[in-house]
Amino acid sequence: MRKIYLDNAATTPIAEEVIGAITEVMKEVCGNPSSTHQFGRKAKVLVEEARKKIAKHFNIKASEIIFTAGGSEADNLILRNAVVNLDVQRILTSKIEHHAVLHTVQALEKEFSISVDYVDLDEKGEIDYQCLETLLTQTNQKTLVSLMYINNELGNLLDIKKVSDLCQENKALFHSDTVQAIGHYPIDLQKVPIDFIAASAHKFHGPKGVGFAIIKKGFGIQPLLIGGEQERGARAGTENVHNIAGMQKALDIAIADLDADLKYITDLKHYLIEGLKIIEPNIHFNGHSSDLEKSTYTILNVRFPKEFPMLLFQLDLKGVAASGGSACQSGSAKGSHVLHAVLPLNEAQKTSVRFSFSKYTTKEEIDITLEILQELITEKSKL
């Protein structure tokens, strides 16, 4: 049985070149970057070179990058610092953020009694920018806006330039979870001056367990992890040297191949959309995921008109990996908090599947997936 991986929004396969880079560092660089001898200095040089190369992709200074264990830690570091270190008294966010943001904001609200307001959403899960502007003008409290660039379930694209402009006009700070965007869209932080962003290497064919936060120069950082002066005092713990090197390699490749990958994957997504419409004419597409202009080319979230409670399981049995939402809540019995936030209850309870693609996905795999879905839908209609 052929195995087909269509859950790249959860994690991507590591590129062979990246595995090679990681393996080489593991073999050749054994030192601790904090050690002063030649072994440590070699490791330190590697880490700092990776930092410089990554910074160049965002048109920022290397000192603005803090290496972390992934996007969730980066989000936590940024949000907690905004409240504890930068005196933010109010956070504006949405109810369809990744739990790394949503749950952290809720925890900070309880711990520090900050104000939290949620921006209105339409039935497609799109941010109401007029509502955001109104909320920004309602108070003189120091405010942070936290809105993700690409929604990890719906694939909706945020107009980050518009949000950035609104924040600047109203003297608010802007944080964006860019985990689904980095390596797939160019981000120039001089042209769009977002104050804080989060990244995770495993979303762009890098290793798991490593990522980074970008924190605009001039903002002091209080560490979440205490016990050492690594990362200029922003994060204690010996740097994950080989994975940092692998992340840098993965990002270099992703940026170099960005235009070609965008076209190739967009064509696959369009092909699946048209195929789904044929086998199930009454199918719905959640959010803007079927709109190739308003959603990322890597995610398609579909909602079936009938209940298929075992659909993901049946797809898995036939070799197709997809998801019903984000991987971090896949074991939850509550369903997707994103779909529940934007859909009527009767629609949110219907079977939805998120298919997500990468440069390794093939047209043949889409064809096989469509054939399997057709078979499962036909079987369901007979019951």
C-alpha cells in the first residue's frame, strides 16, 4: 500500500540536504558553544553564522534572533516579555489563533489581570480590520496585537501590512505567529515592521525541536528558561547546534526555491479542489482555503455535507495521512476551536478534513487520494 502524506501543516519531511547538514555537524562539531577552547569556539562560530544567515532573509540584525525549541516557545517568550518586561496592559487577538498564542494569552490574563479583547471574525474566519482599528483607538493602555500571518487550520492569509500600519498609527506593538508562513512567503521586516515573530524549522523541511523568535532591537528580554547566559541572556540552555545548522540550511533552500515551490504546490491545490468538486458537488471549503488569493497555497480545509465520523481513520487505513485540525489538538474530543469559532454549530460538527501539501507532494498522490475519497463516499451513500 502506498503511503501518502498530506499533513504538511502539522510537520514537513526533513529535506535530504538538511539531514546531510545535520549529520555533518554532529560528526564534526562536538563542542559546547559556551566553552572557550577551540572545540567550543568552532560550535559558537557555527551558531552565530547560522544566526547571521537567517537574519539576512528577514533584513534584520542577527542580534534580533533568539533560538528556541520551536514556535510555541517563541510565542511564549514574546507574549510573556510583552507583559512582564514591556508593560503591556492589553492584548488584542482572535479566537482562531494557535493554542501557543491563545492559551498563553489566557494564562497571562489570569496571572497579571491584563485586558484581553478578541477581534471580530466573519463566516470565513477573516479578521474584521475595522473592528481591530476601533479596538486600538478605545484606550490609551499599552497594547499588543497578536494575530497569526497564516491560520494553521483554515489557511487564511492575514494582511500583515495593514495590521502593521494600524499598530504603528496607534502606537501598539505587533506580534505575529508566522510559523506557517516562514519558508513559504518572503518577509522583509524593514518593509513590514512587525515587532515580534515566531518560527519553527519543522514547518519548512527542517528538524523538529528548533525554531526562533525575532524580537525587534531595543526591547530587553527576560528569559523563560533561567540558568545560563546563552542567547545573550535571553534563553538558558546549551544551544542545539546541529539542529540550528539544519534549520539554517532548510531556510536557505526554502527561500531559494520559493517561487518554483509556490507555483508547483498551488497547481496541486487547485487540482485537488477541482477533483473534490467532481466527486462531491456539495462539498464546502472552510475559511478562504479554496481561494488561491486569500489563502496559503499549502493548506486546503474541506467540509463534507454528511457525517463521516471515521473518515480520517479510514483514510489512514488506506495510506493517506491528513488531519481534522492542528496536530496539537488531534487527540481532543472537543473538535477544532477554529471551526467552532467561525461556523454555526451544526456546520462545525460536520466532518472537516485539512489537507496540506509540500514540494514533495505529487499529482499522482492527489489522484489516488481522490479515488480513495470517491470510494469512501460511495460506501457511505449506500448505508
